[in-house]
Amino acid sequence: MRNSRYLPVFLKGIAMGAADIVPGVSGGTIAFISGIYEELIDTLKGIRPALLGTLWRDGMPAFWRAANGSFLLSLLAGIAVSFVLLAHLITHLMEAWPLLLWSFFFGLVLASGLHIGRLLTLRCPLSLLMFMLGLVAAAVITLLPPSHAVPTLPMVFGAGAVAICAMILPGISGSFILLLLGLYGHVIGAIKALDVSVIGVFLLGCVTGLLSFVHLLSWLLHHYRNMTLAMLTGFLLGSLNALWPWKLTTGLIESGSKSVPLQDNVLPWTYTAATGQPAMLLGCLLLLGAGVAIVLLLERLAGKASPGG
């Protein structure tokens, strides 16, 4: 990897981390639309015990190249910086300007799904079927109500293993999975408080789940690329249900130390009539447009003819 790529990958890592903090947006989406998705999957797949043999026989430089270490370190550093520095900012924006934030992510994901969908061959019945399966699966997951769980370290480990699989998939976010499991507030609170024990167990679960899942995903991308991308595109577009800005709260459920609202999507004027608050339609449309513009910019900068490639 050229030195000139280190900073862009680091910045993409920051964007991935920021996205994963928000319940409903996947860091995998950012990797997908910024042109590093397949390199990320193949790099993670390559982390195996055989690398230790390379280190023993050929030394650190050969090991580092085989592991694609510069790429991975730059990306993970960006994600880590984002989690530490942006957790407070993102949660503040979610509380202070939720309509604008959700509109921005809605535009980001909508434009990404439509762009990638244009590059697919959906005339194949199997690819069309995989697209529909992804679409329906994501929509169903976003309709599931959050649960309440009393956090234990084994539960945190298992939640990390499951959530990381969602984080690497475009569409459904790991934070949203944590919300469904009732552990979102507990994990975010641990990050804010720098609780080393909870963070360590969660990361161990993430590593375990990730290294297991990426082998399957890499195999699918290399052997059934169009069908896999069709399914991932369906995930992207199906997740839009969770990103719709105007929601009415129908109840509350406890998730760790946080109260998580149960919400239904409504039209902007219904939102205003029910809450008495402005729908901020113009601002939301502008932020939605900004999300679309960023996708177009990323496509231009990536200079790719195919998604993730």
C-alpha cells in the first residue's frame, strides 16, 4: 500500500467508527461506498495462524506485508480514534438534532444502495432473489423491538461476536444489534467511562465473531460476487426503515442504564401535528442532499468501476 493511502484509509476508519456509534448505520456501509470493502474482508480473512509461520521464517517485513498491516493498522486506528473522540459528539447530535442527523444518514445510505444497485445484474433470478432476501431481512430486523437485558461479561462477549457481524455488513449496524439485545446503553457507557474490563471482553467477542464470519463472506464475494453484492444492496435499502427521520415514540424500554424509545415512522406533517415540534423539512432535505453528495464524492475519489473493488 502506498504511503499516500494511509491517511485516506485512516479517515475512512474514523467515518466507519462514527457510523457504528449510531444505532441504524453500519460502518460496513462506509467501507462499501468508499471502495475498501473487499480489501477489508480479504485482509481480515488473511489473519490466521499461518501468519506466525511467515513471521518466524521470513521476519517482520514479510509478516507485515502478508497481513496487509499498514492498511489494517490505519483503518483500526481511525475506528479507535472515532470511538474515543466522537462517542460524546455523536450521542449529543442524536439528542439535540435527531431529524437532521437521521436525514443525513438516510441520504447517505439511499444514494449508496441506488448506486451499487445500478452496477448489479439483477436480470439473473438468483441475484434478484438474493436482493429481495437482503431487503426483507433488513426490514424485518429494523422492525424488531429492543429488549432489556441485565449485562454480564459473557453476554457482552456474545453481543460483541454478533454485533461485529452486523458492523461488517452494509446496512444493519452493530449498534442496532446491541440495541435489540438490550446492551447498547451498557456498551456505550463503558466506552465513555473507559471501563477496561467491559471494553476488553466486548472487543474479544468482536475479534472472535469477526474472524469466523469474514471467511464465509470472502468466499461468497469471490465465488458468487453478483449474488452477494445483490444481497448486500438489499440490506442497505432495507435498513432505510430504521433511518427514517420522523418518528413518534410509542413507549420506552430500558437498555442498560439508558431508556430506549419504541418508535413508529410517520410523515413530516404527522410528526408536527402529534408533537407540536417543527418537522424541519427544509433542513432535513438539505442534509439528505448532503448525504447523497458525499456518496457521489466518494465514488469520484475512489475512481472505481465496481463497488468495493
